[in-house]
Amino acid sequence: MIRPGLLLLAALLAACVARAPAGGFRDAAAPIWSSAAFDPARIEGRWQQVAGFRSPSRAGCGDGAVTFQPAAGGLRIDGRLCLDGKVERVSGLAKVAGPGRLDVTGPADWWVLWVDEGYRTLAIGTPDGSFGFVLDRGPAAADRMTAARQIFDFNGYDVSALRPF
């Protein structure tokens, strides 16, 4: 007969095990925050994808790039991104849906989780964790990549799956 104390101990140990992301790269039960200080008018221009989340079982793809242009009702976006090892075309109108939140045509809305003070680096994720990526105006600086990694971690992402290009 199993003692009640052993059952309680087993239950407590099971509760301590970190939950793996289900169907994505972040724990959907973890809180996620978008950047309230994000100013959409400051991201106009071309951005290079310098990192993205990828499942270990997927082959990688090269870096992508996105161009943002002001448009009536939001931002016009056009480009290609490497999302979970697949090249995805992104094109259309991104509507500002709240502070740091963009309603983008596609599988999920984009949340700007972090932008550096000089608007050189953006960390973009999704509440469901289906993808996440880092955009930069030029080569990624080590300090900003470290900051982006920390922001993803803070928002429940499994940063071991974040791959630089």
C-alpha cells in the first residue's frame, strides 16, 4: 500500500516540472506583455531578420527581411521571414491593435515585446508562441541580442529554440 505522504511528495514534484510549450515556443499559461512604449511611426524602412525560433527537427532557412511603410489605417508590410524553419511571405496592412500590438494578416498577430531605445532592434512574438523573431536595421549587436533573448525568456519563450542567422 502506498503511503499518503509518498503520493503527496510525488504530486509536489510533478508540479515543479516546467511545462513544455504545447504547439509553440512559449508556455501559453505564462503572462506575456507587449511594449507600451512602442511607436509604430518609428519603424518605417527595411529591417533584417537576425534571429528566429525553430524546432530542432526542422531544417533552417536563411534570414528574412521586412519593410514597413506608413499607410492609412496602419503600416504596410512586405517581406519574407524564416518562421520555424520555413520561409513565409508577409504582405499587407498591419493595423495597430493596441500598445505594441499589430493585427497582421497571417497565422497570428504580432506583438512587439521589446524595441531598443534607438529603434534598431525589435523582438516580436505571439501570445500563442507559434513563432517569434528578432529584426534589426543592420547587423545584430551582441548586447541587443542578449536583451531580446532575455525579453523572450521573460515572456515565457523557450529561448533554447532561438536561432541567430
